[in-house]
Amino acid sequence: MAVQINPSILSADFSRLADEASRVGGPGGADWLHVDVMDNHFVPNLTLGVPVVESLSRASDIPLDCHLMIEEPDRWAPAYVEAGAGSVTFHAEAAAAPVRLAREIRAKGARASMALKPATPIEPYEDLLPELDMLLIMTVEPGFGGQAFLDIMLPKIRRTRQLIAKHGLELWLQVDGGVSATTIERCAEAGADVFVAGSAVYGAEDPAEAVRSLRSMAEENTGEAGWSCDHSATGK
């Protein structure tokens, strides 16, 4: 059983991102660095953009998982692949042509992912799942780190895992928001296999050890859950 832990640099020190990336590396460390891109339009917050992603991709050996919380992802997402992102996530609520966008991201050499806000159901997007490499279920409202995990998202995670199994897909199921030592086990049992953790990692005295601890808890619960997956950290 393979799970992945993706520390979110939204909780890192932005003045020293290269050093912060290295703090979660090493044996058993981060599988990806989760990069939250916000435009102060789709969500009420402003973070970083293409130039920072490009610099971070040169400074770290850990692949970048870019989560675009922005308007017009159809226009901007390809630039993040070109900047070095290995996975690019766009929001279903913002994309004008999600299938075309997913195919363009894949054609440029990155993994294509789609995110759903808490109030957005998975069922209308069932037919799109084969076009994706990962689906992200937001377990808080996007826009800010440090929010409390929304337990009401657990049934949605389970329904999504059931749809993935129904179609026989090797689709990664990511959760983002409030993931910590007190919530990751429930997410894993429900069906998630990729976990974004911000303050739970960067708020720890030893971020790399926090990653290893979260991985261990997730692996134990996916191993006991009624579903299974098998994927590598990079998908290569």
C-alpha cells in the first residue's frame, strides 16, 4: 500500500523557501511539495505565482504539486507546467473546459488534477475521471491555511473512492485542509491516498519526522480499509 505526504509550503517561511523545502526531504520524507497558488479573486488571498514556482523547481529535488486556486486556469495552468511543476491541479468551479485543460497539462508532461470545493459534489464529474491523474477533495474552504478539518467531507471521500473503483481507475485521491495527526487516519480509512499537510508539518519541531509520522498513520489505516491502491510517488 502506497500513500503520499505532500507538505504545503503555504505554512512555510516564504523568505527561505529553498531551506524550507530541504527540511521535509530525506529518507521517508515528502513525496511532493504542495504549492498553493492564489489570485485574490477565486479565493480571498494572494500568494505566489509562476516565477516563484520556477525558482523553487530549480532549488529543490522534490517534485512540485501546484494547486491553482485561481480564475481562468485554462489560460494559466500550462505556464506552471513550463515552470517545472510535475502535477497541476485546477478547480472544477473555475475551469471553462476541464477535459481540454487536463489533456493540455498531460501533453506538456505533468500530471493533471482537478479540485472540488467542499460544496461541489463529485457525481457530476464522474465521466471526467478517466481524463485525470488525481482528484483533490478540499476538506476546508480554499484560501487560507490552518483551518479546522470538515468531517462532513468524509462521505464525499468515500463516494469518490467508490467511483474510482467502479471505473477501475488508478486515480490518486488527494485531501487538503486540516490534515493532521488527529484527522489523517479518518481520511485514509475513507479512501484518500495523497495527503496535503501544512501546519501539521511545518509547525512541528522536526518537519521531516512529522512527514514520516503522518505517513505511518495513513499507511496503517489504508492497510485496514476496504479499498486498495498501488502507485509510486512520481507516477513514472
